Amino acid sequence: MVGGRILECGQNGAMTTPIAQPRNPLHGITLEAMLTNLVAAYGWAGLSERIALRCFAHEPSIASSLKVLRKTPWAREKVESLYLFMLREAKRSR
């Protein structure tokens, strides 16, 4: 995996083209885009209620939240899970 992308190995072991991930709903979505959509849907207060992180409750900003999420794997997993839940709910309501 290079830069979050899975690459195929060629015959000589060299990395070639990335493998498509058509069934992965998070493929191609940046953490910033996920966070921006979650804030638009729930607001900072709603996001803080759903995921207990100080960066969502006290002086929240996209930049400070991204710093925390990049350093804290469990928090990033929670954000990704909430984003997937939001997508499922939006699809159900259509």
C-alpha cells in the first residue's frame, strides 16, 4: 500500500497501477471531505454528542480536528463509521 492506495506488483516486483475498489464507499474520499460532510449534517455540537472528542467540543475547527484524527486511529475509525452510517441513512431516506 502506498499513500493509502493498494498497488499491484508486476512480474519483476515493481509497483504498477492502483487496484480499483468499486465496493469500498470510502475509496477516494479524503478525511477532510468526510469531516466537512459530517459537520454539515450534524454540526459541531451533534458531532461532539456522537463522538466524544475534545476537538469537536472546544473551539472546533476542521484543521485542528484533522490533526487529532490523523494521530488517533480509533477516533478516525469512529469518524469513518459515522460517515458510513450517514451515507446509509441518506440512501434509505431517498
